[in-house]
Amino acid sequence: MNIIVLDLEWNQNSLGKKERSSDKPVFEIIEIGAVKLNENYEMTGKFSQLVKPQIYHTMHKITADLIHLQMKELKKGKDFPTVMKEFLEWCGKDYIFATWGPLDLLELQRNIKYYNLEPLSDRPIKFYDVQKLFSLGIMKEKTRKTLEFAIDYFKIEKDIPFHRAFSDAYYTAKVFERLTNPDILQFVSFDTFHIPKDKKEEIKISFPGYFKYISRGFDTKSEVMEDREVASTKCYLCHRNLKKKIKWNSSNGKNYNSISYCDVHGYIKYKCRIKKSENGKYYAVKTSKFITEEKMIKLQEEWNKGKEEKKIKNMKLPNQK
Ligand SMILES: [Zn+2]
């Protein structure tokens, strides 16, 4: 399987939010750059193409300052459907995307949808978020770093300028080459532009130290937490359903927390985020993680405090009229 290291540049509407028409993507892709790596992570091909703008015909200041591209250069490019066709042919059949951060795949699919082209997939796409691999695998922390930070960290020669699609794809590939340890590569990501359509497509995956579940879509937010699978608190090592030590609680109706206890493996903390998908459905991303007893007590105090504060806030409301 090949790895397609992808980077996009995009322009955005120069008008304010109000003038934006809702059917247009906020970001119009103006350049696609990519590097192809083979199974041994060797560069075997490159792709670089400007896209002729069809949606926004003036260059946003941020875009112009960042990538030094002028409209008249872009007009020499090919239209998005043509570039996409050539790009996918170049990608071949058996590949996985690798990008710096999760946005490129999202914006690519938004543009594909706008032009009514065939979707990349009808379900979540497994990919390598190289920025995440670098943070978790090398820095051992969750904070995301810039591409330039990673380049400096590995002392990679900066032989071509940054902030053009091909160069950023090239540098991302250079960083990726240094992250190909299987322990690091197991932190794969899933793009959820298309969420799982049914139970069969739902994602359940183990990572070192935690477990992730991505649910199918529901019409309303409340239906999500009412679903048995979403609300269940299992031990992901022995797969038993566990009784909750602390029931699902939420301070904002979007992020839910709970804790359960497995006799064999200890305390497990569950975090469930309810998200809205591109097609307007609601779905859950639930992670489970083992925690110590001290951590459990600390969280319990924190959440109780949050509950108290909420109560006081609610009590005050009628008097404030
Ligand atoms: Zn267990």
C-alpha cells in the first residue's frame, strides 16, 4: 500500500460571514500538492497542481500573505474537477492518506461535495494525522506543534520554501519518514466527513492506553446518549459491561463523563463527545481510559463542584429578571 502525503492550499471568501452563501464551501482549494511513499516509505512520486478558482475570484489577504500566490497565476491552473481526476488517478487504488492535521481531508471532501464529484469514501476514512503522530509519538503529549517545529526538531534541511502545497507535503513526508515505528503508526486517525451509516460501520479501535468508539448518526442530540451502545460502559480489555461508579454527567450537553470499575483491571474513565456531522446528524465519539483511584477521586470532586456551581447559577436566574 502506498502512502499519499497530501497538502492543500485554500483561499477563502473575502466578504464577511453575512455575504457567504451557505451552499459554497468557506475554503476553496487553490493548490494540491502530494508526495507518494511506497511500503518502505521511500518517495516514489510527486504531484503538484494549481487549481483555477471558480468560487472566489479575489485573493483573501491571509492567503496572499501566507502563500504568495496571485490570482493571475491561479488562472493558469486547471479547474477543480479536472485536478481531482488527475490526482486520484495518480494516487492509484491502494493507498492511505497522511496529512499535517485533520483539516486537509475535511476541506478536500467539502470541495468534492460542492462540485458533486464522486466522494472519496461513503464512510469514515482511516488516515495518518502526522501532526498527531509527532505529538503523541515523539513529544509524548497532546499539544499540536507546527510543521516547522517538527522540521527543526529532526534537523531536516529546509531546502525549499514553506507554505506551498507541494513543499508542505514534502516536509510532512520528511517528518513522516521518521515516525514509521509501528508503535507510533498505530495511532491512526479517522476522518468523519462521512460518519458510520449503521452499527456495522461503527468504529471500535484500541490504542495504547485508550479505546475509541465512533457511533452511527442520530437525528437528535438526546437520542445519542439514549442509545445502549453509546451509553454503555464496558471494560475494553475483558469486554464486560461494567456498572457505573459515576453516572454520565455533562456540564454543557455536549461532553459527557463517567467512571466505572472493573474488578480485574481497575477504574475506567469514559469521555463521550456529541458531534454534529456534515449531513446534520449527531454522533458520539467515546474514549475509555484506565485511571488510578486517586485520579478517580479528584475527578469526582471536580464534577461535583461543577454540578454545585450549575445549581447555584440556575437558582439565581429567576431573581435576575
Ligand atoms: Zn476488565
